[in-house]
Amino acid sequence: MLVVWGRNNSVNVQKALWCCEEIGLQYNRIDAGLAFGVVNTPEYRKLNPNGVVPTIDDDGFVLWESNAVVRYLAAKHSEGHLWPRDVVARANADRWMDWQTTTLWPALRPLFMGLVRTPAEKRDSRVLDESRLKTAQVLGVLEGYLGTSKFVAGEDFTMGDIPLGCAVWRWMALPIERPPLPNLRRWFDALVQRPAYRKAVMLPLS
């Protein structure tokens, strides 16, 4: 059985878990990271020398890096669905997966960390506001794209929506002022209708 190391409230672990749930793939999850520790043990560092989560073991094949995990599982178990056969659709999915890592999450992370994992008396309101405004700006890029596409790789839900959906849940769940982004809201509402999303991603922020 597939083994997934990582706490279920991690944005990156949730990518892997959501992918598994969409596929209907059985897995055994082992708590790791933050309060659970594990990631700095010699045994774990042999699996993942970076000491982060998630890490998977698929019958002896060990893989880390969350987007790589999603791509691997989608290609192995969901070709033609989560992993598009069409090279253009697959490139679109890949693009938005990378954009989540390089652009969206760096903008959103300071806001998330400040409001969720920093005591109120230690928060920097300037940093929080800058992060909120920057995230709204970069989400405007996705907003424009979703004006012409139902999902990020076209008309069908694919692996490309998974990393974005994990990050956007945090944006939607934070107690902040958000600009009206109707295309983003329409796409997010479509994700909310997916049982796998509700089970793996829509957890209390922590």
C-alpha cells in the first residue's frame, strides 16, 4: 500500500492526499512534521534529505516534492483524467502547478503564517497587509484565465487544479477582506462540490 508521510493540515501534504482521494487510491498516512516531529530522524532523512513533507513510498519507490508526487500518482493511476493525455492540456496543468509554487504561495504564505501560526501580539500588520494585497494581485492573473476556462487545463478537472485548490482554500478561509473575483469564486465553488476536496483539504486552518 502507498505510504504518505505528513500531517494532514499541511498545504503540500494535502495535495497528495486530495490526489489519492480523487483517484480512490488506498494509502496509509503517517503523521510527520511540526508537532509530530519525525522529519529530523535519521530514518526519515534517508527517505527525504530535505526533512520536509510529504514523502511517499510506493512499493519501494520513494518520492518527495509535492507537485512531483501529484504528477506521479496522476500519471500512474489516472491517465486521461487527472493526468491529461493531450499534451497542450497537460502543459497547461503543469504551468499552473508550477505557478502555485513560484508565485501564488510565496505571496500568500506570509499572510497565512501571520494569521494562523503567529500569536496576535507578534503579528506585523504591515507584512500582513502587503501579503494580502500581493495575493489579491496574483490571483487576478488566475481570475483572468478562468474567465475563458472552466478549470485550469480546460473544461475538465485535472492535476493542475490540485495545488491551486489547496492554496486557495486558505485564501478563502482566512478572516480577511477579499476583492470580488467572480471567476475564481465559480471555480472554487466547483471544487467545493467535490467530496475528495472537502475530505482532504477543507479542514480547519492550523
